[in-house]
Amino acid sequence: MTELVTARLSLRRPGDADAGFVHELVNQPSWLRHIGDKQVRSLDDARRYIAEGPLATFARFGFGLYCVERRSDGLPLGLCGLVKRDYLPEPDIGFAFLDRHCGQGYAAESAVAVLGHAAHPCGLARVGAIVAPANLRSMHLLEKLGFAFERWLEVPDGTAPLRFYGRALGG
């Protein structure tokens, strides 16, 4: 079921049928380098990741990570949406795309749709973003989207500090 639509993209909740795509996405080198190893080694692991991650977030908060598809052919390109972490006061935007689809504006296009949805109908006044210090592409996109660097963030899992960005959403 499509929930958000842009000129080129459809955003929908992921499901079991997306296990192969998610398995590939979370195991590509850029995901592992910038986001981390989610221990998704099989299609069953990918289905579990979808159920315990994006779908659980949708059930609990009414938002989550969407599967981003190209409208012209339904090809899954990446994930984009909001995540609610226990250690952050507000939800944060997240996005990741298969490397072969990067540099085509899909992340920006889907993020604009997600931010619009976060403001209305979700009613969020503010959204954060966390980024690994070496992830220059994501930092550039966040700045393009109107986010500003606010502070370094120590994450409870003991990984290296992350850059925290914030953005108020229009009333």
C-alpha cells in the first residue's frame, strides 16, 4: 500500500516480500560503514529486521522507515523515513539507498516527502538526524534539506560519537 507519492517515487511500508531487497541493502559496504552491521545474514533475518524495525515503529508511533520504489517500474531503491530512538527526544530521519541508485536525487525527493508527512499529518514540530562523521553525502543532503549541525552525540551502544542535526518543521 503506497502511503506517500512524489513525482518519481512511491513510499510504502516494507513487508516480507522486501526481504531480498533489505538483505542486499543492509549488507552493502556503504551501509555497514555508515550505519552498522544489523546482523542480517539471511532472508529470515531480513524479515525479522523489517518486523522488529520499521513495522514495529509504525505500529508504536505511526511513522517509520518506508520502502522507496521508483514509480515507473516499482523497483525498490532504498529506505527513507523516521526512526524513534530511546536516547533522542525527537524522531530522526533516516535514509539509505542501494549504491547503484545513489546520486540521482532519490534520497532528497523521498526525504522531502517524509518531512512533509512528519509535519502534517504526524504533527511533529521538530526532527533530528544522526550521521557518522565520515558520511559526507548524508551531511550534505541534510544541510540541503534545512538541517543544522547541533552537537556531537554519544550513543549508548558505545560506538564512535555521531553528528546530530536538527530541524524545526513548519507550522
